[in-house]
Amino acid sequence: MVQELLSPKQMAVADRLAIESGVNSLTLMESAGQAVAYEVGRRFPLQPVLVLCGPGNNGGDGFVVARLLSERGWPVRVGLMCAKSDLSGDAAIMARMWSGAVETAAPGMCHDFGIIVDALFGAGLSRDIEGGLADLVAAVNESGAQVVAVDMPSGVDGATGAVRGVAVRADLTVTFFRHKPGHLLLPGGGLCGELLLADIGIPDAVLTEIDISLYENDPRLWSLPARKADGHKFDAGHCVVVSGDALHTGAARLSALGAARSGAGLVTIAGRRDALLVHAAHVTAIMLAEADDAAALGTLLDDTRKNALVLGPGAGVGEATREMVLAALESHARLVIDADALTSFADQPDALFAAIGKREPESVVLTPHTGEFRRLFGEVEGAKTDMTIAAAQRSGAIVLLKGADTVIAHPQGRAVVNRTGTPVLATAGAGDVLAGLIGGLLAQGMEAFEAACAGAYIHGRAAEGFGKPGMMADDLPDLIPEVLADLSVARL
């Protein structure tokens, strides 16, 4: 099942459509609370539980959790952040079904509990948490208890992942029907702890009536290229990686290895002769070709079998790199533009975008980190997904904005958030391997958006496969084949 990401507003529409289709709203709330109570009972030994309830439906879910745990013999205490008489709708009904005491939620009550259930606000929070409520959140975070968040840790904006003032730091978050962008985007996504998606009875059919443009990266969104039984190396494409000078060859070599390990039939490093002599001491299966300047690179790419190009890693910032990019954009090859190649256009981004606009659509992937993104696109307002979509629309390229919450956006306005990876990816050269991996997938015929999504997913899985601290970018290429093998088995 493809994992759509629903904003809080879209989730409200999904709830409404489910109710209109005949699903009882109280049943939805009961099922949500039941899912949370089940996970608490399954994961933790019997111990005192504090359930903190807010004024809306999230608080109603909390009252269900309290009732079900109490019925199963758990000692439960309920704190409500408003007067019980202020509750309305289904939340008021669920509060009346709770037979225990309802106390005013306060920081001082957060001690001496093994588990705290956060049912204060959920994903739909629309204002910053301040004052006494901020003190309550701080007390939860300082309590030492296992914190279980209902839908979303309170204080995290479900649409953007932003922290609205302060936010609960959860050990487990149980959400419903579909993930929200705030579950994946930082910093809020880092506060969710383990993320569990529960089915509460909303039919998938409601999604056909919701305009969805955000997705969680998943192999079901794309298909990896398959080798033919009678195929030859040129059937799997030829990826060219442009090298930096003799003292800056490592980044291009990492990209070339990433392209080769992706399954590209041939990979060539192109550059000045002195740089190629350095490469020659390190590579065997990677070919070498002289290309001293933009004109020479253009001539090299006249060979239409060279159908993908990675330009930027270690290339150097300046006019020479800028001219190489523009020459490459005049070729037939599909491009990954990364690192120094992006920064070389910091003072004239429109020149890059104009050149991209003259090409076949969806034939260029830009792979900036946050700093490179700002140099090229300036300060863009909004959530990371909104920023990346705006950049894709402005540039006419697929944009992959790197980070622990990598976002890949299409100029048509759809985007994917990637969840694979570990903190060890924050190491020099990891992005160079990613650029090469995407270039290798482009060479094999994948569409640019799908290649970027697959590259980010595989890159993250490869880092996960290393499984310990101390990973270097050099380790990543050799980890890629195992990920590809796992994905091939899963597809069978």
C-alpha cells in the first residue's frame, strides 16, 4: 500500500468522509483509544498511568485510553487541561463514560508515573504552547516516564513538523489511518519516538476524494530497472562523473562507485589528465576519459550512449564549473547537478534555470543540502516540503533537498519525504555517493523523479545496513548491492 501523507486538514476531511459513508464518529474515537491502550498493554508491565487530556477530540481519545486501561486493572489518573463542562461532541461523551476522577492537568501531577499518555493536542495544533501549558509539557519531558503520544506529540505541528513553542518528547506515537507530514519532517519527527500507524476503520476509498500531493518514500512508488537475460552493458546505461582537479578527486570517485554499484552498465570519470592519473591508482572497473573544459565535455557527451552525467562533487566553484554545467545541459544526457555545480550558480541562478527550461522536462535532478539550497533559491518560507516544491517549480528540475528528512519534489507539485537513513550519514562524501547512485539509476532508464526517490531510499537503507558508528562514505557503495538484492526479493 502506497503511504500517502495527510495534512491535519486532509485528515479532518478523511474523518468527515468516513462518517458520511456510514462509519460512526464515536466508533472512530473508540477505535483510536483502543489502539493506544492495546499498545500500552502490549509493551509495558502493569504500572501507574497518567493520561493527560486536551479540550478536543485528541482528549476524547485519551478518555477512551483511560477507561480501557482501567477496565483491564491498570491504575489510571486523568488530568484535563480544561473544565469537563467545556468539552463538547464526542469528547464530552467519552469523558462521561470515564467513571474515575478528573483532575486539572498540572505540572506537579507528572511525577511517580511509569507511563504518561499525551492526549493534549494531537496533529491539529494551531497555536504555540505557552505559559502554564508549556510548564506542563516541560514536566512531562522531565518526568522520566515512558511517554505515549496520541496521534502526535503535543506541540508538534502536524503539517510542517515545526515545534509550536515547546513540544512533548514521546517514546511512542500512535497515529491513525495515515501518517502526517509532521511525523516525518524535523524537528517534530524526531520527537515521535517509535511511530506506529493504526487502522481505526476509515475506508481507503475516502482518499479518492482528497487531493493528495505528499507521500512517504516507499519502493511501491517506483520500480527498479531490471536486467534482461540477453542484455549487454550498454542496455544498462553509461554514467559519466566529472572530476575535480588532482587534489580533489575523492568526491567524484565516490560518485562513480555509487553509480557503478547502482547497476549502471558502464561508468566513466571525466576530467583533466593529472586528475585522471590519481583516479587510475584507485579504480579498475571505472573507466577514465580526458575532458579538460566545457567544450571537451560537450564533445564527450556527443556519444549518445553516455546517457547520464553527475556534475558537482569536488568540481570546484567558479566559472569553469558553471560552463561545464551549461555545456552538459545542451547534451542529450540526463543530469544530476550537485555540490559545487550548484554553488557555482549562486550569483546567477536564473541562468541555470533557463538552461534547464530548454531541455526535455524531468531530465535534471538537483541535489542540494540546506546551505546549497539557500545559495541557489534564497530564503524560501514554509515547511520543508513547501520549500522543495517551490524550488522544483522555479527551477523546472526534480529537487532533492538533503537531510535527515530528505524531501524530493517534482515541478508538478508533488513531493516525497524519505525516512530511511541514520545519523551516521552525516559524514563527508555521503552526498557524493547519493549523487552517483541517482546518476546510475538515470543511466539505467529510470524517470528522474523515481530515480531520486529510489536513490534516497537505497542510500538510507545502505547506511542502516552498516549498523554501527564509524561509517565512512567509502563504506556506502559496497552496501548498496545488498539493499538492491533485498528490494528485488521483496518484489517477487
